[in-house]
Amino acid sequence: MIDSTINMLGKDNGTLAETLVALGKKHSTYGVKPEYFPFMTESIVSMMKTKLGSDFSPKEEDAWVEVFNVLIEDIISAQNALSIEEAAKNKATVAATWGQFSKIHNYEEVGGAVLFSQ
């Protein structure tokens, strides 16, 4: 989904906005809270650093963090528009997933791999 979203940047802002609203609603129904998103950003950036090594400069890191922050802002806006009842539908799934992450000492290094292996 991240790949699809990134590929929409600057091309079709209407579809991108719809996609981000849908993502916000989906994440909300799973019980993902806005404060969880920085961990996702950290994890993905850490994975990029590991995989790209010296080809991933601090300037590129800053750019990716900025991109994720903009996307996350729209996702969170969509989450805030949902009812509490709808947001609680799949809370157990997310609680179990984040419970597993909390047991991983170096979650920021492996979290992205875990997220994208699903």
C-alpha cells in the first residue's frame, strides 16, 4: 500500500486523498492510534537505512520522513472522522500485533520487515 501511495504523489491528488481517507478508516477500525504512526515511520526509515546503507543519505532520510509525515497527517484526519464504535471493530488484531512488537528489543530495525511480510 505504501508503494501505491508513494506512486500517486504529484500525479493524481484526488485518488491519493481518497486512498489516504480509506487508509485512515481502515487503520482506525484496526484500533491503530495516531501516536503509533511515528513508530511506523521510524521502522520504515530504519529498514531503508539498513537495506540501502551509504546510498541512503541524511538528506534522503529527512525527505522520506517529511513524506510520511504529510501522508500520516491525512490518514489521521480520516481516523478522527470515524465513530468510536466503528474504530473498535478490529481492536484485538492490532492489540495482538503491537503486543508482539513490544516484545522485540530492536523493533525499529525489524518492524518494517514484519509489517511488509504480511
